[in-house]
Amino acid sequence: MIALLRAELIKLSTTRTFVALVAAAVATSLLIASLSALLGDPSEETVLTDVFLSDTSGLFVMILAIIGITGEWRHRTITSSLLAAPLRIRFLAAKALAYAVAGLIMSAAVSLAVAVVGWTLLSVQGKALPEIGDLVGQIVRTVPVSLLPGAFGVALGSVLRNMTFAVVTVLLLSFAIEPTVSFTVPEVGRWGPTTALPAALAGLEASDIGFEDAALPSAGSALLALFAWIGGLFAIGALLLRQRDLE
């Protein structure tokens, strides 16, 4: 398993897609944080969420993971990959772990960049700054959450298999389906895997992510729910992978 994981990490880190999506995550996060710091007027109570919670890496690592697993089929490398790893469930597990690690690295890089840039811009303008301990605590809480989107992306991609369809699906979930369900059926929307549950794990309030009518679950409940989402999709993906003929 260690050898499989190492191989997946090497495969992941040497692709242009990984570099491009890491750059996109850092750039978009810094843009949001910079605009919030320059144009907003956060108070000491809101500055952490207004400026320093601008981490978009979760979405980008989900997309990266989907591309990583569906690309095996699209580029017809799945046959050689499974010849090297005949146990298909272990192959899928190694993929999920590799992209979980990628999410952790990406989120750590984004969080540190946002902290430095946000702090600098707020200091120059003489605006409210958070306590160092609060900022560090927030980073410590939010960065580990980034382990899960990568695993979720692999699990979802293993079920859907078509790259374009899977990427569009996760974008619709994040920006349309979950917000709509949260507005119309709050008790259901609070269990959404791409927005509500990660926010709950990060210790955010529903209002921080625009979910005014739905109280987020506790961190423990959110963790169990996300594991259920990932585990359910992974089980379906593993079953389909075992049954599919290689091309």
C-alpha cells in the first residue's frame, strides 16, 4: 500500500494540472482576501471570517481528484495502472489517500499565503487585526479539513467516470444544488458534502457561508456525515471498478 501511495503521489505531483490548480487556488484565495481587506471594514469580531477564511483549495482539490481518477479512463491508462496494482480496491484507496494529502498541502499553502497577505494589507491600512492565537487556531482547525475533499473527489469520480460530467456535477453541488436545498429544505441542506459539512468542521457558523436558515451540525456529526458520504461513494466506485472491463 505504501508503494502504491508513493506512486500516486509522484504521478500527481509531476502533472501540469496539479501545478495549475494549486496556482489557481492560491490566486483566487489571495484575490478574495485582498479585496476583503482593501474594500471591507471588518471588526475585531469578524476579521477572521471576513478576510482570513478565503481558502478555495477545497473546491480545487476536489476538481483535481476528479480529474486524477477519471483521467485514468479518459487517457486509457487504467489498464497499465491496474496491471501494476491488481487489487482494484487498494488502487482506489491509494488514489483517495494521495489526493487527501494533496488537499492538505494545498490548503496549508493557501492558508499561510492568505495569513501573510491579509495581515499585511490590514496592518498597512490600520484596520482591525485578529489575535495571533485566534488566527493560528483557525488555521489549525481548517487545514486538516482539507484532507476530505480530495478523497470525496476520488470517490465521486470513480462512480461517474466521465471527467466533464463529474466536474460539472461537483460545481453544481457547490454553487447551485446545496445552496438551493439549504434555502428550501434547511434540515437537508445542512448535510451537504461540499459546503455545509466542511464549514461545520472548520467551526464556522451558517451565516458565514450564506446559509441563513440552516444551523450547521456539530463538528463531530459533520465528520461522521462526511465519512459516510465518502465511504458510500467509495463503496459504489469500488464495486463498479471491480465489474468494469478494462479498455
